[in-house]
Amino acid sequence: MLVAKIENGKVIDIADMRSMFPNTSFPNSGPNDDWFTENGCMKINLSAPCDYATQQLSPCEPYIVDGVVYTNMAVPKQEVIITEPEITIEPQ
């Protein structure tokens, strides 16, 4: 499970909780909310709220919303314009 280490309201590190805390035993269900608070960590959501009809997810710098760290953000879908190549035929 990825966790974010937080200092002064900013994400300073993202890593697997077992590598970040190698001397800590975790239950199979993972740490509880008290553990996150006591250790200055937050859960990470690799997705973000997104209206897939008009938006797409784009990787970004980690940001915090309502006590959860996000690593992607919804951005407007980019319209792809395909144009035909211009072909010039020279008379022979």
C-alpha cells in the first residue's frame, strides 16, 4: 500500500508503507486512521474524481483534498485534429 508522508501540510514522500516503516508490523487490513495521524501520513488515491465523457486523468504533483493525497487530476479532454497530408503530384 502506498502512503504519503506529510510535513507542514505538504507531501514530502510517497512510498510503500512497508519500505517507509520497515520495523513496523501491519495487519492484513493495513493501518487504521489513528496510525496515519500518529505517523504524519495520508492515504493515496491514484485516481481522482473525473467525468470521463469530458475529462481525462493526467499525472500531476501530489495534492491533498479532504485528508487524501491524489497523484492524478481531471483535465479537459484534448480534441485530436487529424488532417490529411498535402500531396503534390508533379506533371511528368
